[in-house]
Amino acid sequence: MSEALKEAQKAKEADEVPVGAVIVAGNKIIARAHNLTERLTDVTAHAEMQAITSAANAIGGKYLMDCILYVTLEPCVMCAGALSWSQVGTIVYGAADSKRGFTLIDKNILHPKTQVISGVLANQSELLLKEFFANKRK
Amino acid sequence: MSEALKEAQKAKEADEVPVGAVIVAGNKIIARAHNLTERLTDVTAHAEMQAITSAANAIGGKYLMDCILYVTLEPCVMCAGALSWSQVGTIVYGAADSKRGFTLIDKNILHPKTQVISGVLANQSELLLKEFFANKRK
């Protein structure tokens, strides 16, 4: 998760909402990504979406059942839907998203075999986001 | 919708699940896309996702509130989540998706201002999909 936080930090430096993600397979990071919605002018450019695409490219297959996604913020419905299609093995996320988190809609959006671990380095993840939005409001 | 069906036909010819989408703004088609999950080895490469990215690129902005998306199949949760972020004005879809359609989870995934029209050229859209999967099972 500390590697995902580094990605979130990169997003912050690029004036993007600071969310970062990495995907691990066999103890190796196969994808790193951070939010790029502003730079790409594209609402679909969330960290998780890019990480899924990048990881599939790295392993040469669409399905990520042997992979772990680490992401600093709870995935939104779009990302949870994408993670469902990917059949990702495990999702580890940091801060809960009280506005757009997928668990607000339905925890069963994910693939039934996907395991979820929440709250890992949640304080650091949340602090990055809070500082970012506090600066935006200044 | 007949233009979206043409896109779905292209998907079929490329041995992709035949779903097509177009996005219209001001009576002009600004984006065309069809499912490319196999060719791109990417579960996120649904017709709608590509159409959203392409339309945002065409108008130079992330938000599609003045646009209409036509898609031959009911969007899945991932695509509905993306359409929510895009704040698309109207979604017109063809066939209902009884397995992965977003309405099975929650109709409120979409942005509250998005209008939805369903069942347009649904028979043609469904026939394309049924024939595709029947051929796959042969």
C-alpha cells in the first residue's frame, strides 16, 4: 500500500485527485497507476482502471484472479464493475469513500471470489485527499 | 441506434461480443465505438467506455451533459458508473441485459439528471448477441 500511496502523491503533484493503485502478482508489482482524469480529460481515467489495463497487458490475459490490487481509496462503482469483470483475486483499499464508494450501492458488485480488505493505511490515504480538497477550496 | 447497430456488426465481424455505441451532440455523431475486449485483452474496453473517452476528446471536456449515448445493449455496472461520472444527458439502449445490466443492481447508479430510454431496436440488438453466442457454442 505504501507503493500505492507513492502513486497518489504523484497524482497530487500533477494537481489530480490523489488516488494511487498498484497491482501485484507473485510478489511483484506488475502495474502502477494514479488518477489522470484531468490530464486526459477523461472521467474513466481512474487509477484502478489504468492499473487493470496495465496489469492485463503485463500478464497477457484479461483476468486477474491471481493478482492483488492495492488502492488508496475505496473504488467507485465504475471501478468495482471493472474489477468484477477482471475477477481480481484480492482488493486492498485504504480510505473509505463516503460519497462514491461501491459499498454504498452494493458490495455484491464484485466477483464472488474476490476478497476485500479495507482500512489499510487509511489515515495517510485520507489525509492526502483532505489536504488536496482543502487547498482547492482556498 | 441504427448507427450503434452498425458498430455492433463490426464487433461481430472481429469476433468480439457484438455491442456497439455512438454518442451524439447537436445532431452530430461525435463518437463511435464497439466492444474490443478481446483485441485489446482488456475487460474495460466496452463500447460505452471507449465512446465516453472518444466523445470527451471530441468536445474537449470531461462532461457529456449535452450528449446522447446510443448503445445496443443495456450498460453493465462499470459502464453505468462511468456514464454517471460523465453526467451524460440521455442514454438510449436496445436490449436489456438480464445477467449484467446495471438496473439489476441499482437504477440510481446513474447521475440524477440522466434520462434513460430502453428497448429501442431491442430485437435486432438481441438477435446479434444470440446468434454470436449460439455460434460460439457450436
